[in-house]
Amino acid sequence: MRVGRTAKAPSGERDVRSTAPIARVLLVEDDIKLSRLVQEFLQRHGFDVAIEGRGDRAIGRIAQEVPDLVILDLMLPGMDGLEVCKQVRSTYKYPILMLTARGDENDELLGLESGADDYMSKPVSPQLLLARIKTLLRRSRRFDNSNQHLHLGDITLDANRRTVHSSDRLLELTTAEFDLLWLLASHAGEILTRDQISHSLLGHEWDGAGRSIDLSVSRLRKKLGDDGKNPERIRSIRGTGYLWVVD
């Protein structure tokens, strides 16, 4: 990871360590040198960063401290990052960014399936890491001060509480799943391209090959009870993107 080469603020860059923290981040990483570099870099940008080196201990800390965002390494002593993510995902509603040296697509899919909101492979530039963190935090806070509701058939979305009910049944959605559902539902009847979805939710263009959007839609369909082979709510538009079908 290239954090170490840019750890010090360039000349003229404002050091914000004296200002109030933007958000509380728990970095779960067993590489002590790397974790310190990441911590120092993020602290210079106003974040309050705590470090945990073991996966098994991370579960209790996430539950007790409830950080605004978790950066979770895949390979950890005690328990790997995938299992940590699976165990905390049902109760921890804030973003999880999986960061690992393993950049295989299957690892990315496993990370997203376990409940991670985003996935980055090492080495990664500090500025890109910072941009992804800020995007995830904006998503998780997007509706904090709103009082918006959407009613689409038997689906009700409450943007203020970030809850979704289907026929009076509360659905357990991750931060990423809620944001994707809100985006599609608030544009009901409109085709949203993968580029539009990626820009809105991730803050960057779709790379044309990544399957994270498709995987997220697939998971969302399952939770909505929407048949993946013949969906009635979220329709795939071949070669383009997705459409929330208007009743």
C-alpha cells in the first residue's frame, strides 16, 4: 500500500488535526506499520481512527463502539474479515470497507456477499482510500436530516429512519442495499444505467466489468422476494442497467 509515501501533508496542505473529527473509524488491520500509517494519514484529514489487530476482538469493539465506518482487512488473526463482516452485519448498519492484498474478483464477490459496502485491494493510493471513505460516509448520512417516505405498492421506505417494510414486514438491509433501493425506487419507471448507479452510490464511474452493482441488485431482489429469473420489481435492462417497475 502506498500510504507511507504520502503520509506527510504536502507543503501548503492544511493540517486539520486540531479540528473536530469528521467521523469515527475503526481500522481492523494486523499489519502494525501499515495500520499506523493509515491512522496518521486519516487523522490529518480530521478522522478519529482506532486500531484493532484481531478479527475476533473486532466483533465486540464494533458492537460496543459503533464507529461511523469500519475498514476491515480480509486476512486477520483470530477470525478472517469475511466472517467478521457476516457476524456484525445484522446489527451494524454503517459502512464497511473491505481492504485486502487479495485482489481476485472472487474475493471481491465474497466480500460484498458477506455484507461489505465497498472493496479495495492493496496497494491503493491514500487519496483514493480517502475518497472512498468520504463517499461511504455521505451515503450513510444522506438522509439523516430528511423526513422522506416512499410508498410503492406494498413497499414503504422511510429515509429518516432508513427502514424498509414489505407488507408490514421489516426488511434487514445494509447501508448499501438501502441506498440502492432508495435510488431505484425514487426513480421508479426510469432506466438507471450502471454508470448512473455507480456515480450516485460510489462516487466513481462503473469500470465496465465489475459485478458489484449486479450482485447488490441480486441480493436486494432476494430480500424483497423478487424472482431473480422473472423479476416484477427490479427489472434488468440488457446492456444498460436497471428499472424499478411502476405498479
